[in-house]
Amino acid sequence: MNLTVFGIGYVGLVQAAVLAEVGHEVVCVDVDEKKVERLNQGLIPIFEPGLESLVKENHAAGRIRFTTDAAAAVRHGQIQMIAVGTPPGEDGSADLKYVLAVAETIGREMESAKIVVGKSTVPVGTCEKVKARIAETLKKRGREDLAFDVASNPEFLKEGSAVADCMKPDRIIVGTSSEDTEMVMRELYAPFNRNHEKMIVMDVRSAEFTKYAANCMLATKISFMNEMANLAEQLGADIEEVRKGIGSDPRIGYHFIYPGLGYGGSCFPKDVRALIKTAEGVKFDAKLLRAVEERNNAQKSVLFDKVNHYFKGALRGKTFAVWGLAFKPNTDDMREAPSRTLMEALWAAGAKVQAYDPEAMQECQAIYGLRDDLLLCGTKEAALRGADALLICTEWKSFRAPSFDALKDALRTPAIFDGRNLYDPKVIARYGIEYFSIGRMAA
């Protein structure tokens, strides 16, 4: 099938590459000329396991192309997929200006029937706005004879495993009331729907809402577990043992109940806030969602509070090793990452940071630039040298089994503040290292 994807960000690029991999002819269009040029040269703007080879191979085979020519892109695709960003506005609501700009472009350039698919995460009712904008643009052109439909097809990708999630999706949500559109969408996703039925077809508004409900449910599990961790610490319980105990209940399960420094990234924070604003728009008090956001914001300061308490507030002039900058492993994404809250609090207190992350170093440099109080180190060991303590923000696998003897020798103060509970407190104690984690008493 011929497919056009508007927006070559995280969602658009991954989805386009995977659809090209199964044989569809995909044209990706973006307004960023430099990004398009780099992609045509084989330079991938984000780190995502498996994505680079997928893009390069399909680009070489001619199944995926990148362009800034919106008119040619609209002509190419029977399906027009909108995967542009919906950044939060000042009040937390989703900004739809890019989505609606694409809708206008499609209406302006289309010369044949189109199916417009909303892939971006958008508030309930957005597809109706997209439909109205296209219809308005066609009317101005005097081309009301051109048929089109608008469907919702939200993404459910996890950063760090997005390619696999696309290749073997848990579910494919399609919002449409048109049998013809449903048939086309089934053809588009047929290669991913062979073993058993994964496509769930529903009305458009329910499909749009499903995406928000899913992300907010997962964010709620994280915030609940962090609240339990903070309480467990006060009561002398071990949250890691509690996690095993409750996770064994199949009604709860083990996913998203790991205590830590809170959620970050591009989805959960934005989507929780956006759904709160949507609720306010219909005069509904989203008490639980507001509590989820409040707990998460507070959780990002937990590690700094532990460090500040340990050093009795005397952080000025001290240097701290920070392991992990990305908001989660297997990505370079630092959007709303707990590491940012931690480092900014340390800097405000007069401390310096020596940081290491396997993938997010360049992103950190882009965010903070050159600073006298930030040293980006080439290895995790280099970040330890001369530091007053080690602070862990991301659970990269390469952090799981360090040489604790070497770690102790490198630090001025043998202390680890672990925001991801990577280690066994009893093991760390044998090395003569003080250990502070989340939801567990110090050994």
C-alpha cells in the first residue's frame, strides 16, 4: 500500500520504518529540512534499538523516502498518517496546531480520495477537528467532491522496545465507523495480525480516549508503588519484598510496580496533564490523576533529599557521580527525566556533577551546554573518580554488576544513593559502603 507519514519524530519514524519493512511504500514528510537531509544520508536522529538498520535497509530498497515536499507526499499515499508532535501548552493541555496544520495541508494538496489516520496522541474530539479542517479547506478550493475519512489509530510504543512493539503489537486500536476504512486499515496491518486477532475496532472518540487511559493507568501504578515505597521506608518494611509479594497476584502483576524516582519521558507526564485538562474542560474533577501527578513530581526529589540529609545540607563544593541520564534504559530521551531534577537541585546547592550515560550524553550536552559544574565522562568508572558519592538515576544493565571494591576506592565517601534499587543492601554492606535506596531501610 502507498502510505504517507507526516512527522518524522519518534512515533512517525518507527512506525514508518516498520511498515516499510513489511512491504508498504512509505513517504515521510517533515518541515525540518536538516532532519530530512540527515535521514536521506542514513543518519538517525534518535537512539532506539534496531531502528537504524531498519531505516537504512528500507531506504536503500526504496520502500521508505524522506521529503519536505508536502504536495508530492499527499499525492503518494492513499493513507495519510498524522504523527506530528502534540506538545503541552502552558496550561498542560495538548497543543493541536501541528496536527491541524497537517490537516489543512492534506485538504489543500489532495487530488484523490484519502483516509487520514490520527497516530499522534490527541485529546478526545481531535479527529472531528481534523475532519472539519480538511472539509473547510476543500470547500475553499471548490473540491468538495473529493472523498475522505478520518480514523484514529493511537500508538502504544515503549521507548527502548518500540521496533519490537510495532513488529509484534499487543493490540491494534482503530477508531472508525466506516466499513471501508476498517477494511483498508485491516489490509495495512495484515502482516502484524496473522497469528491471532489483534485489531480492536471501536468508535473514534473511544479510540482517542483509550490511548490516554492506558498511559494514565500505567502512570498510576508507578505513582502508587512510589507512595508505598516511601511509606514502607518509614515503617521499616522492604518495598522490594513487598513488590514480589503483590506482583505474584495475577490481578496486579509485576509490570510497572518497580519503585524509583518517578516516571519521565515524552508520554506519561504530558498525557496525565492533558487528561486532567480535558477533565477540567467538562467540569470533571480528576482527583486520582491529580494525585498521580503530584506524587510523581515529589518523587523526583527523593534522591536529592536523601543526599542532602546525609551531608547535613553542606553540598556546596562537593562533587557527585551520576550514573544514568535518560529517563529509562535503551533510549537517549531526557525529557522530564528524574536525572534533570536531581542535577539541577545539586547545582542550585552549589555542588558539581560528573555524569555518565551509555546513550544520553549528547542529549545532555544539548540541553545544558557547557557548564563548569557539569563534567560528562566517557565511562561510568571515570565519573566516580574524586566524587563524594554515587547517585544512580537510570537502571542500565551495565550498572548492575560494578566492581564495588573499585567503586569504594574511587569515591571520597563510600556511599551510594540508588534511585532504582539495583543492588542488595546486604551485599553492599559487606563492602563497607553505605547504601541508600528507595523504600528500604539503610543496611
